[in-house]
Amino acid sequence: MTDNASAPRSRRALLAAAAGGAAALAASAALPLTAMANTGENVVLGRADNTADATTAISNSTADSNAFEAAATGLGFGLVGSSTGSAGIVGWSITNPNLPPANGAYTGIYGYAPTAPADNQVGVGVVGESEDWGVLGIGSVGVYGVGTYGVVGQSLSTAAGVTALALSSTDRALEVVGKVKFSRSGRSNVSAGASSRLITLAGVTSSSKVFALLHSNRSGRYVRAVVPAAGKFRIYLNASVSSTTSVAWFVLD
């Protein structure tokens, strides 16, 4: 039997083989691309669906550089995440929360961060920043906060830290259920033999509205007037009291 591996091939046979290979390559190039990335294969760009039966992970070992970036033009979304039973997108910093699926059910985006170890830092699960509105919540409850402090609003100007807005005169701008505490309220004593009490409070002006009333039962005595000035206000009774008398006050503006 002739050994084909060692037998010399004619020039005509080599040319015929080359022509056949070129024809096969041309035919395959004319066919539509049907290859899709599966587990263990590369991602195919431009495909609507790259299937896999395990998690696809991307890690970047270069310090201070991004692991993954996505960009779109026009009305396209830069990144879309979806799930049929848990959160569509989960983002965490420092520590993985290891959420069970039930914790993310019916959640579009979940953000997590642990408590910061330094006093000048704070752990933040989600940050929204804009020169207009940093965060917008729309729903039957637009924003719901739960925590030691449910919601904190801080102003960087003379504007309000939190504004409650009613769209008409019949709408309710603010509703409070439970106790309310105001830092610009308090109780002070009018000394025995005196008929007034001066109280200093930063931010008070002559235009401030100050309300006061007796918190001790003194027959025939009442608050006659409250006069505000810069950084202070004085509570006047209609007459002097024979014993120490408590007065409660409240400042607006």
C-alpha cells in the first residue's frame, strides 16, 4: 500500500486543492453570520442576545480605572439591566451585601454601601447629583425614607432645606403624624418680681414672628406682648409675678 503522507504530490494536484479551498472560503463568506457567543466563547458585538449558563464577569486589575463602560447615542440607554425575579441593577461599594433574591424583588436599582469608618466620610447607597434636581421620585409615594432619620434636607443657601408644595389652595402642602420638634421654640422663666424676660436667639430679626403664652397658672397674668429685635426678643407680661413663672415661646422667620 502506498504511503500518501510520504508520496510526492504533483504541481497539478496542489493547484487543484488550492482552488477548491478558495471556492469554499468564498461560499462561506456569502452566507449570513449565525454564530452566537455561548459559555466559554467571546461576546459577539451587535447581537441582541449572547447566551450563557453562568455569570459573565469582567475584572480590571489596573488601579483607578473603570472595569466596564457603556455608551449610547441619541435616545439610546447607556446601560440596561433587567431581572424576572430580583433587582434589575445592583451596585455596591466596599462590601458585597449578598442579597437574597427576595430582597431585590420589584426593585429597579439597588445600591449599597457599609458605614464609613472615618468621621469625615459617610456611606451612601445611591447618589444623584445635578445642577437642577439631584433625585426625582415619581409614584403614589414619590420618596419614602426609613432610618434613624427618615429624610434629611440641607440647604446651601437662604432657601429651604425641605420645601412642601401644594398645587392649589385646597391641596395640603404638609401633613405631620406624631410629635413635632422645632429648634426655635422653648420654655423660659420670668423671675419673681419681674414682668418681662429677654431671650437671645441667633437669627431672630425685627421681622420675626414670635408667639408666647404662660405655662404656669397665674391668676390675672398673661402675655401682653412679644417684641423681637436682632438676635433676641423680649416677652412682656401684663404685670409682675410674685413667683417664678414659666413661659413657652415659638419663633417663625
